[in-house]
Amino acid sequence: MSLVFFKLGGSAITDKTRETTPMPDVIRDAARAIFSAREQNPDLKILLGHGSGSFGHFTAKKFGYGEKGNWRAYAETGASAARLNRLVTDIFLEENVPVVSLQPSASARTRDGELIHLDAQNILTALEHNLVPLIYGDVAFDETREMAIVSTDAQFAFLAPILKPSCIIYTTAVNGIYTADPNTNPDAQLIREITPASFEEIRAHVGAAQGFDTTGGMLDKLARSVALVEQFPALDIFVIAAQPDAMAASLQASFRGGTYIHT
């Protein structure tokens, strides 16, 4: 089984500077790319994930998520993330991709913000039946902080040792990881390649997330990715633009644009 983790970044499928503003055309492009890749390669298995973008992140900020005893914020943030997930699910089904949404908060537990439990069995069962399991950034109960937010990146990092993907593909609103936000800084430069050896020098120059982001943004994604390739040297990780040609090519293992993270 060839397994790929594929994430639709919150910055790609929503406008993260405007509350609850989805980008349905981008979601549809991704669905079509995945449908085509599965048609061309019947052995391809995909664990799909997406960020919460201007849904969960805005709601968390609005209601003061993380404040001790603020369980209204927990409920509101989880509901907001689920609304975006419903939209993603519906569009993928319309494009004949058999996604099965698996709510992370139903099983996720964290300790001091770090994920310590997430059910993988249902994901495995879905993959065995040629379905496309779908997870997303969500809320979680935390043993020490009461509540936390578990990003899709954190879930991918937790699940990678269990499911052993050959490749992880992250899609973003821009074509990879830059030294600054390319939307606002004309001097921002694309970082084409990152290894554990180059990470320390690069991390000080990685641009911050655009818009609201409660999970660490691009730097968190990069740190988790570097740790994964150190643990699994055969793993390839790509950060690419959420554009039709780029997504389609990446799923066919023929695309080397954006940022390539490896050992």
C-alpha cells in the first residue's frame, strides 16, 4: 500500500484574514486532483486533512479559547471547525471522492498541549475499504491545561509512526516556505530545500502566518516535519501551492516544486 498524507492548508481553503470565508473553488480543485490520482493509481491510499483557517482560528480568538473554565469557547471553536469540515466533505463527495470525516476531538487527548492519544483504527479501516479518511484541526481535552487545539500537522506527526506514509504533502496559499510572508514582503525568498542540518539556520527566517492562527503556523509545520524526516529518513515531505497542476503532479510523485523537506 502506498500511503500519502495530504493536507489542505487553512490559508489555502479559506481567507484567513476574514472570518468564516471559505474558498470552495480551491477545495474543488483539490478534490478533482485526488479523484484523478486515485483513478490513475488504484493502489494509492490517501489520508486527507485540512486546517481550520478562518473558521476555528477566528472563533478561538473571539471567544478566548484556552482561558481556564471557558468551556463555551471549547464548544464554539469545535463547532466552527466542524462547519468547515462539513463544507470540505460535501465538495469532495460531489466530486466522487469517498471521504469519510472522522472528528478528531472524539478521541484526541493532549497533555500540556501535545497530542498523546488519537484513534487510528478507524482511519486504518477506512483505508482498507478504499475510502479517504478525513481529519481536521480541532479542539481537544487536555490533562493539564483543560483544553488544547490539535492542528492537522500535529495529528499527521502523531499518526506517521503508526500508519507509515511514504510522503506527506502540505498545500498552502503560496508555493512553499518563504523567508517572510510573500503576500506582504516583496523580498521574501522561497526556501527550496530544508534538511535537519539546515533547520536551525532557517527557522529564524521563516515567515509568520498570515491572519489568525492559534497553532503556530508555518514554523510549527516546519519543526514537526524536520523531526519526522529525522525519525523516518525515507519519508519525503513537500510544501506546495494549492493549485490544480501542482496538486495533481505531487500526487503522481512527479512534482518537485515548492519546498522539499528531507534528510
